Amino acid sequence: MDNRIPPPLVAALFGLLMWCAARYLPGAVALTIEWRIGLALVVLLAGVAICLAGVLSLRRAHTTVNPLKPETASALVSSGVYRYTRNPMYLGFATVLIAWSILLAWPPALLGVLGFVMYMNRFQIGPEERALARLFGREFAQYCSQVRRWL
């Protein structure tokens, strides 16, 4: 099961679970729709920007952006947004899910973000990091010691 489901699909599935829970379980926050939309939009744009920064950094380094085949990486990218997070695209997806939880106005929806992070750590990031450690050895170990997995 490691590394088999595309991360955007994983994020979408967690978003769907969050929506279902918010729709059918009580506990919505009484925040006007205008505030929810405004705040969610700001957070959404931040998430998209983080994702795009990750993709652009990988493209500039002429290495793969395919998360299902990390063993095809041709370069270890540690510049750009990768100076701050080892997983900007996944951080961006988590941020988008935070925006979604704001729009849903149901605080327990944040558990969906936590579920996404836990899933990604186990089934996506773990296999990716093992592949990168095989490819880049000490250089990757040093990078991991300097840059956090998420933030």
C-alpha cells in the first residue's frame, strides 16, 4: 500500500470525509459566510502557492515531480521552498484542507487534516524518504537534519 495513491487524490478523499462529517454531525460554528469565505480564500491561496513553489523548484532542478516514483529523482532539491520544508506540496495540500475546514465551519473537520498528515507520513513520505536516502545517502541525511519534514 505504500506510495500507491496519488497525493492529490488522498487530499480529495480526506476533504470528502470532512464534508460528510460536517454535513451529518452537529457542531457548526456560527461565523458569517462572508468571514468564512474570506478567511478560507486567504488560506487556500497560501496552500496553492506552497504547492506551486514546490513544483517549480523541482522543475528548475530538472527532476521528477511524480510522487509515486521517487526512485527516479535525478537531483536532491534543497533550494527555494525546500529550504523550509521537505514536503511543500503535501504541506500545501494540508493547508488547502485547513481552508476547507474553515469553509465548513465545523472545528472537528480539522481532524481530517490530522488524518491526512498521518496518512502521508506513513504511506507517502516514509517510502519517498527511503528512496531518497538510497539515492543520495549522506547528502539526504544532512538535508533531513537541517530541514523539517513539514514545517
